[in-house]
Amino acid sequence: MLYQFIVYACPTGELAENLTKYFAKSRELAGENTAHKYMPHCTLTGFFTDELSSVPFYLQALSKAYLEAQNDLSLNITITDLAFSENWHGLELQSNSLKQLISNFARLEQSPTRQEPLRLKDWLHLSLAYNFNPEDREQLKDLAREIINIQAEVNWELRFYQKNPDWTWKCWQSWVLS
């Protein structure tokens, strides 16, 4: 049986509290949009499928990439903007060290059973809302500006997730980034 996996960077601390409040209020205000299906995160790889027996290969590669990054780089993630477009609202992020870490993960990963290549993400962001009703755009934008403080204290964790068919999630392991 094949499972879906993905690598995220997830915020903790005051920013995570802001995000929890925003998601609850945005659901009340405008109903669910696609961003509500996920925990607050920055996507580092696309979803990939593999056998459950492959998990140790991924965890070992992520651990090694993480240790290399700790030795070589400062694992900083900078929030550069609270951004709004026609059909997406979110936080724009910048982190060359995180991009290097995930590139090293792809280089080190050696699963013998995955059939497709890993898709690394280059646009670092955290989605607040997307695929929402166009008539809700301004209300969601105002709500984000009211609740989300991009200067809030935040720590980040690197996480390896399994997404189940029923949209439940299993975090196999996490590593503190900042």
C-alpha cells in the first residue's frame, strides 16, 4: 500500500497562536477555504507517495540534512510580507538556509521504493486563505491585517508528515529550526 508524505516547516509560539485565531475567525466569517484543510505550514516538498517501510529512509535523510544545516548555516526564516492577491492570502517567507536544507534532503534521500522524483518548493510561503469566494476577499484581508502580526515571536519546526486518505495527519518526526 502506498502512503502520501510531505515535508513542512511549521510555526510555533505567538505567531502560531495568531494563526489559530485567524483560521477560527475566518471560518466563522467566510466559511471554509482550502487553507483550512492544513495546519499552518510552509511547504518544502510536494506530496510524494511511497510505502510505509520507506519512512526510516526519509527520517534519516532529514536528520542528516538538518545536522548539516545546523553546522553550516543559521536556520533563520524571515517573514517578509503579509501578502494578498486575487485568490491567495498569506505570509511571504525568505530562507536560503531552509532551501539548502531541503535540497540536501533530496540529495541524501535513498528510498528504494519511491517511484517519482521529489518536488522541492522554491516559493516559501504560509497560506492563510485560497480558493475562497471572491466576495469574501476584502473581509478576509481585513481580518488577516487585524489578527496576524508578522513581527510576532515565532519558532519554526521542520516536520515530516504522512497525510491519510481521510485528511488526518501523522507527524513522524520534527526538528527545531529556530
